Amino acid sequence: MTYSYFPGCTLKTKGKDLDIWGRASAEALGFHLQELDQWQCCGAVYPMAKDEIATRLSSVRALMAAGEAGQELVTLCSACHHVIKRVNRDMQTDETIRDRVSRYLGLQTPYAGETTVLHYLEVLRDRIGFDNLKQKVVNPLTGRKIGAYYGCMLLRPASEMGFDNPENPTILEDFIRAIGAEPVVYARRNECCGGYCTIKSKDYARKQVDAIMENARACGAQELITACPLCLYNLTENATDGLPVAYFTQLLAEALGVKEEQK
Amino acid sequence: MMDTIKRISGVNPRKCMKCGKCTASCPAFDEMEFHPHQFVDMVENGRIDQLMQSRGIDFCLSCFACVERCPRNVEPAKLIEAVRLAVVRQQGGDHLRPEAIPHLLDENLPQQAITAAFRKYRK
Ligand code: SF4
Ligand code: SF4
């Protein structure tokens, strides 16, 4: 199975580990991520204002390119995922936005959100299946106690993201179980880490991060995983005394044995 | 101005039943001089100038906790975003300039943070 793939700006630079191990693991699991020929940064924040049109265009272009290739569009970064999925929904439901985007791009064929947007984790859950993933694991991460850090963007607003239960998500815990480790559930796993404010106020970001770390540690987590480069940065750099944080794809690659192969 | 805010946010503040759940969910409420539920009320009552002058609006994390948990589907975050845009769209309203970027950077800061900051703090 081949999917169109939107890596996004960060995965080409600071977030390489999310990208590299995601792609390598995909091959081991029997699917292929085909990077879109031309893609532009999604803008990293969803334009909430209805009159912001230009900031929606790069998402629409990516969506249309995947549509033309007859493929579903996969993202790994939770911010890209958030932005592209919500812009796609605008194209499905908001006539004014659809109309203005169409005129802006001079579209011959109208686009009304026909492309399916999937996060990599959704591919694992809904296309591959966690049971199948489990069977492909060669190095189960037995005994490791891992806390899933969801953050905001994968989950909310659930009416638009349709990713998982926003208050009691399970997808990352199921993933952790599939790779042979033990998931640690803690209350703050879906509370914002304050990443956007790291540029404005480190102190504020630190306060958020410390609360998350304290909670995760008290519940027995020894390490955390995330799908967001900004969360990873923030949880790592702004923690007073943090747990180690990795991308979920790094652990996936480890469990599938693709890390050794490439060494 | 009130109409502009309502139009670009698409929010009807009159749906709010003043339960305060948005503020209770908000990780940034301590940093904002007007908490999300007050914010909704102030838009409803046309106190936009006061909101535009409030520094606290930059601390909204766009985490959508208030949107998710509001029982009336008011979407307070969209109002905050609309007010923030009203500020940065003014002449000279930017408060992040490209010249300021280099000293904000450190070795590991992801591009995403910079792109997001540009989107949030300048037009
Ligand atoms: S949660 Fe919704 S209804 Fe309750 S105060 Fe906030 S905006 Fe109003
Ligand atoms: S989106 Fe902004 S106002 Fe709403 S809960 Fe998050 S930080 Fe608070």
C-alpha cells in the first residue's frame, strides 16, 4: 500500500528522527510513504479566523496533490496533521472558504475535501492493525514503562480531528502495548505542554512541563513518547528534571529491528 | 469592531451560559488578565478595546481545551484568535519582528515554533 506523505518543515530539519524512523518502519510493516513532489510548510497553526485564506492554501495544494495521485494523505507531525485535517474539513463544510480558495488558486476542477487525511498512528491502528504490528515486532520493549504524551493537536477538537476520545485516548497506549512495553496512564497526558509560549516565556513553558513530568513520574512512567516536534523540544529543554522523551517512531523502529539494520 | 470579531471568528458569544468550564480547563488562565469565560462575556458586551490591550491574549496556547469542553459549543479560542488578529492586523501591530528571531533561537528549537510564532504574532 502506498500513501502520499506530507513530511512538513520540521521533519526535514530538527525533527528528522520522527521522519526517518517512521519511513523505515513503514517499509518493515509493508506500506510505503511517498513524499509529495512539491509541498509547502502547512503554517504550523490552524488559521482559526474564517477570513484567513492564504494561510490555508498550502494545505489545500497538498490535499489536492494526494487526491490526484489517488492516494490517502499521511502525516507524522501532529501539527501538520492538525492543520491539514482541519483545513480539509473547512473545504468540505464551509462554502465561503471553499469558494474563496478555489478562486485564489484558479481551480479548474473544484476541490471539496475528498482526500482522506490520516495520521501515521491511524494507519497503524486502522489500516495495519495493532495485532498485526505486534506480530512483526522482533525486539519487544519488555519491561519498559512508557507514558504516552498526546498533547493537544492530535486530539482536539475531537469533532474535527476524529482521532480518538479526547479525554481518554487509547491509541498510543495500544501502540505501546503492541511494541511489547507497558503503558503508563497519567492525567496530564492530554494537557497542553505550553510549547507555543516557549518563545514568549520560558518560565511559563517550564511550569506546564514540570507539572506534566511530575504527574507522569508519580504514575510510574520512566520515559515518554510523542508525535510532536514542538512537544519534544519543550518537554526536553524546558523541564527542570524531566524524563527522557522520544518520538513514537524511534521506539517503533527499535521494536521492529530496523534500527540495527541501518546501523 | 464587535461585528468583525464575531464575523471572522464565527462565534456567537450569546450561546454562552457562563458556566466557567472553559476557564477551568484553560492551562493559561493564570496568565490572562481576562479568563476565557470573561473574554466571551466582554465580546458580547462590546468591550473589545480592553481585550485588544490585554497582553494575556498572547498566552492563549490554542490548545482547544476550552473548545472541547464547552457544553454550549461556543469555541472561546476562536474569539481570542480573532482579537489577536485584530491587534496584529493594525498598522505597526506586529510584536514579533524578523530581526528578533536570531536571538530567540537555540540549537534544538524546531522550525515549527518559529513558523507558529510568525503566524500568531505578526501579519
Ligand atoms: S464553557 Fe462555554 S458556556 Fe461555559 S462559560 Fe465557557 S464559553 Fe460559556
Ligand atoms: S485554547 Fe487558549 S483559552 Fe482555550 S483553553 Fe487553551 S489556552 Fe485557554
